[in-house]
Amino acid sequence: MLSPHLAKKIVSDVRRLINEDIIIVATNGIIIASTDTTRIGQFHEGAFLVFHEKKTRIITKEDENVLRGVKAGINLPIFFHGDVIGVIGITGDPKKVSPYGELLKKMTELLIQENYYIEQLQLEARTLETFVFEWLQAREWSPSFYERAQLFHIDLHVKRRVIIASLKETKQTISVDMWKYVQTVWSDARDVIVRWGNDRLLILQTDDDKERTIAKIKTMQRALLDKYDVTLHIGCGKMGDSKQAYHSYKQAERALHIAKQTGDIVFDEDLRLDMCLEDISLATKQELIKRTIAPLMNEQELLHTLRTFFANHLSLKQTAEALHIHINTLHYRLKKVQQYTNLNVRHIEHVVTLYLAIRFLDETTKK
């Protein structure tokens, strides 16, 4: 409970309030943290007596000659759940340091309680994440799996949709505190929310209503932006049987990949062309670029013209207006594209090929 690491942190925090030497002693009387690092590892008989007596002890100058490893000051027992788990000592004139004693003792106990709470949350988060990982991977559920589901109050008989929320900034992480806050904001006890790695949240949702789901996601996004200044990309799989949640998870990952490009909340069920493009390997995409628009790599004006042409749905008039050029200039540029690539924008198959090549180029450039 009172580890050397935690004791060192407590000494550091407490030292901000008082400019005296401070020690924290384990129940065996060994100093495990101190502002005077030379005392760490020494036996402190006064603290050892405090642990057994469970009450504060004043250490006088006379005690320095009687008790092992002590200096004048005050030693106070640290309580946690009714038990003494250590001793905090303040070195100095007992009359001067005694008024700080109870304050520092209470502060130390609060720090220990806070650390215990955080550890319990982290344990809960890891345990739940492990359970969900098994949920998504196992093809058959063991009796122990059903028992753990009951301990977590998880209904395995309802249909679920997997939602993956990913932090926009890769340097940010999902903290335990952030995870608990999302559970409060999401406010549906039937749904399972876990931290999924360092930068993702995974939600196993039970509500099949798409509009309500979008509303809840937007509420979560706003709440996290306001409280933690983080932005989430969202990908949603299809609703399905709990035993088939893995399929919804893969769909959510595919939707998330598109969401990172568009900035929208993406549902896999809404994907059409994107659904096919996601299954094309990077090597194939790069090969298509090489076979089509590679000769245009040094012709940025022509590449920009093509992008604008596709953005304006192949309308020559709208493209020329968007580029602020005469339509004859646009015809000239598209003719140059044909000369470089042997692909004619008047040919439907060629147009699709050029569109995919430009799209793959932009995708790989972003990566």
C-alpha cells in the first residue's frame, strides 16, 4: 500500500508546505523516503514504536541519545482503512513543527486514499479491457467467460454495435479519469466502454437507433473537447449478435479510417465505394499511381486542375470558375493530362481511373 515510490511522491508534495526535513517510515521501522536521502534505508526506532502504539510521539533531544536513528521532531501514524500503514516524521524543534503535524498527517492520508482510488480504477480498466479483448477474439465462450460477464453486469444476449473513438492528436492519451468521465457522459449502463490502447475508446452499444447514437456521440465529443481539449474521430460498425461483435469491430475500424480523412462520424453501413477501396492494398494503390499519373508528379498545376475537376463533379463550367480560368484554358489543361497519361476525361473508365489515382495519391501523401 505504502510503496517507496508513493512515499517519495508524498514527501515531495508535503515539502511544499513546510521547509523542514520529512521522513516516511514503513511498518518495519525502515525509512523509505526522506528529504534527506542519506537517511533512506536506516532504522527509525521512534517510528517503529509509533506503529505499535498507534499514536503520535514527540522526539526530544534526549531521545536522540536513547532511540536508534531518531532526530528531534514529531512522528505521526498514517492510517488507511483503520490500520496504521506507515509513519510520517518531521524533523526540527518539536514546539515549532508540532502544529504542522496533524495537517501533514491528514494530507498524507488523503494522498494515499487518492492513489488507492486511481490504482483501483486502473485495475478495473485493465480487467474490463482484457474481458472485451477476449469477447472480440474468442469464437466459443467458456463458462468462466459468462461468469465474468455477470460480474461486470454485461448482458451477452442483446445485439450490439461496436463504436471506436480515436484521439485526433497522436501525442494525447486516454487517461483513466477521461474514461470514467465518458462513462458518465454516455449514461447508458447497458453499454460497455473500455480504454482500447493509449489513444482509443471502444464502445459496445445496445441502442439500434442511429439518430440517437449520433446525438450521444456528439454529446461525448463536445464534453471531451470542453473538459480535456481533445478531439475524437468516430467509426461505427453494424448492429449484430453479441457473439459476432468481432465483425462489427472490423467494420468500425474501416469506418474509423474514413472518419480520420473526412472528420465526420462514419457508419460502416453508409460506406459504398470506400468499403471497396479499404480492401485495396497499399502496394496496389501505389502501382496504380505509377501506371497513371506518375508523369504528372512535376505538373502540380495539372494535378490541381484534376482535383478541382473531380470536386466539381466533372462540370467544365464550374471547374473553370473555381480555378478562375477561361474554359478554353481548362480544355487545354485536360488535353495536356491526356498527353501525359493517355487517359481521356471524356471516357468514363478513364475518368474513374484518374479519380482513383488522384485519391490514392492524396491518401498516401497524407500518410
